[in-house]
Amino acid sequence: MNTNEQYRDSLLLEALRKDDEKALGYLFNTYYNKLYRIGLKWCLDSDITEECIQLIFSDLWKYRQSLTAIQSFEAYLKSSLRKRIFKELQKANSIEKVNWEDAETFILSTQSYEEILIKQESDQNLKQQLHLAIEQLTPRQKEIIILKYFEELSFKEISEKTGLQTDSIYKTLHEGIKKLRGIL
């Protein structure tokens, strides 16, 4: 982690402690997609992943006054997500408590080899369907969706790259996602 990120994270921490909702929004917008992808790798359940991410940010806001020094929000949020997902999986599967060191082994071992193969095949089918659906979008919708969700650019970066206003990007992205939902 470079010093710019450390400085940014210390400023964000101070802003959170001063009840700045924009700081929380910034953290959510910056890390949501990354946390979502990581969470899906850990538990393969989008509902649990989304719920855990929401709970993490809710707790972050709830306990903002008592947060200790956070060196890296990215590392802090990933660690919090891992623990939260493990807790949810424990509840969902009614298992006995397992040591945190065993968490990754547990998460990976909750599925049989056959289940993993089926999931991979299902993922391939979904990827193929998504690719075909994206091909049906307008060139601009396709470009914006790829930049946002595949290249993980911020709205500001997309604006700089395409020359579009942020409002146009939001609208195009919304229309593209709406069309994808209709196709899928």
C-alpha cells in the first residue's frame, strides 16, 4: 500500500468519525464490486454475499466513533467480509464453531467435487448467456458496462475515457442493465 492510499484512508477514517456520510458512500462505491466478487468466491451465494456486504457497511457506520486506526480500508473490509460470510455459513449450516484459521478450509469444503464441477458448468453457461446478451446492447451501452463492471473503472474515469458527462453515463448504464435484465 502506498503512502497516498494510507493518507486517503486516514482522511476517510477521520471523515467517518465526523459523521460524514459521503465518506461512507465513497467507501461503498469504491469497494462494493471488489467485495462482491471476493465474497462469491468464498461462499458462491450472491444473497449471502450481498447481505454480508450491507451488514459490514452498516456496522462501519454504526461503530464509526469507536473505530481504531485502520491502515487499509480495503484490507479491513475484506477481512470483515470473510468473517461475516463465515458466520453466516455457520448459521446457515448449523455447524459447530470452527477456528478462524480453518475458515477458508471450511468454506471450500462445504461443496463436494461434483457440486463444484456443476457450478463451474453452470457458470460457463451464464457467462455465455451474458456475453450473448451484451452483444445485443447498443455500442455505447456495451462500452459503458464493460468499462464499469469488467474494467472496474469509476464513473469519473469512464467520463474521462469516453468524454461523456456523469449523468449520461448513469443513464446509459441504467438502460443497459435494464435491457440485460429483460434479455436474461
